[in-house]
Amino acid sequence: MPAWEESYLGQLRESVGPARVLMTVGARAVLRDPDGRVLLIRRSDNGRWALPAGTMELRQTLSQCAIREVFEETGLTVHSVTPFALYSGEELTTSAWGQPYQHVTLACRADSWSGELLRETDETVDAAFYPVGALPETAGPNTRRTLADLARFEAGDPFVLA
């Protein structure tokens, strides 16, 4: 995994400076254990609990992005995903370093995965499975909305385009 400064987004940020709003494209993934609990990671940059997620790299598909981010943040290998929502146009999100971004994010359900969960990585300080009704207090609104949208999708509602 390249350092952030060497990534496409890191290089783009360097070229435009810290104040300009950058649009990013990325993916987040919902993994559930056999008991239906949801995997969350505790981010190393801001300490919040969130779904595994990140920004797409050049020459990568969105499904590959979701799979890569899960592996980088948890050590788990996702074998297949089903997209269920595309989020865009939400409020600007500011990184932990105060740089403005507007995200376009594909949400995917991990249909199959394997491996041993790493609770700490370069990008995370913890990882654990939680019941959907008992998420950590610092799990943000994006996580809660994504899980609600997945539940509606699985109940037969159409793909979410927001």
C-alpha cells in the first residue's frame, strides 16, 4: 500500500493545495458475521467508528476499491460484493486534516469473505462486529444511513441514488 502522499488523491491534493474542494470517488462496504453483526473499524485519523471505506485509485473499479479498502483496514478478503446505494451531493466532508472534499461513494454489501480480523492496521486502531441496534456512540450518520438503506434494499426497495 503506497503512502497517502503517493496515492492519486494525495498527489492531486498536493497539486491544488489545501483549500480547494476536491471531488472524490470511493466505496464503503458492509460485512456481516454469521450472527448478522456488522463490521466497523475505528479510524486512526479521527477515532470514530465507521464502515470500511476509502477512495478509489487509478485503473481500479469501485468494487475493487471496496474490496481493497476492507483488506487494508481489516485484513479480511472479500470475494464478492453487491452494490446497493450511491451517495453524492451530501454536505462537504472535511478530512481530519482540515482539507475539504465532496465524496461520491458506492455502498456495497460483502456477499462472501474470509480471513482473520486484524483489529489494528495502518489505518485503524480497532475493528469489531456490532449488532446493528447497538452501534458505538461515535458511529456517524453515514454509517447509520448506509445500514438503513441496506435493510430497505434487502427488503425489496430499489437501488438508492442519493
